[in-house]
Amino acid sequence: MKVERIDYIWAAASTLIVVVSFRRRQLPDGILLVYLLMAALFAYHIWKIRRSLKNSVAVYGTITGYHVSTKERDHFPIVKYTTEDGRTVTSTYTVADREERYEIDSEELICYDPQNPMFFYFSGREGELTRDYTRFLIFGAPLALLMLVLR
């Protein structure tokens, strides 16, 4: 997953919020504020991904290999495909698998964003792109409500 400037700004802001709220003895309020801001940031990421999905173009791509994390637990397929305008793109999928799901040299249906041809996803696996953000929003909500009650 690509880390954007807004993510770095968010990390600094959330740290500052926690430190200030802790020093003022209002940590539950600070944690609630951090959740709400994080929820807004994740909603922005989900919106941005879904916007890219609407504009996507389907093509067949060839699995050329895998990028394996240093701990060798995560496997990221590397796919080579040709865009509508004839540009050849080689890109690594942003979502990891625990195993090598596809065979090397196999052709798989992918969808890419013409505005950003490096961004692609495997057809039928769109939900993976927003899954972690959605989980945070769903499972974080009870904790945020708890912080609201503890205020």
C-alpha cells in the first residue's frame, strides 16, 4: 500500500493529539479525536480507491514473479500488461497474499486505472483494496464509543 503525504501528516498530528490530551489528563477525549480523524482519513482513502475502480479498464496481464517481504510471509504478485494506448507496464500488486496464488507466466484478468496505469487490481478481488480500512471503521467504532462513555 502506498504511503502518501497525508499519512505522514496524520501520524504527526495523532501523536501530538495523544501527547497533549495525556498532559491535560483528557486521554479518552484525545483517543476519541484520533479515531474520528483516522476514520475520516480512511473514508478518504476508500473514496479515492473506489473512484479509481470506476474508471478502470480490463486487460489480461502476465504474472512475471513475486516480490516477497523480508520476513517471507507476504507475497506480492508482479504483473506485466499493456494499456489501451500501447504502453507496457510492470507493476506490483499492493495487497499481499500468504502464498503465491498465481503461477508465474499465467495470464490473469486485471483492471487498471488509465489515469494511473501503475494502479491495478485483480478482477473479482476489488474488496481487498479497501478491506483493512473498512475493518478499522467497523471494529474501531465500539472502542470509540467506549472512549465517549469514559469521558
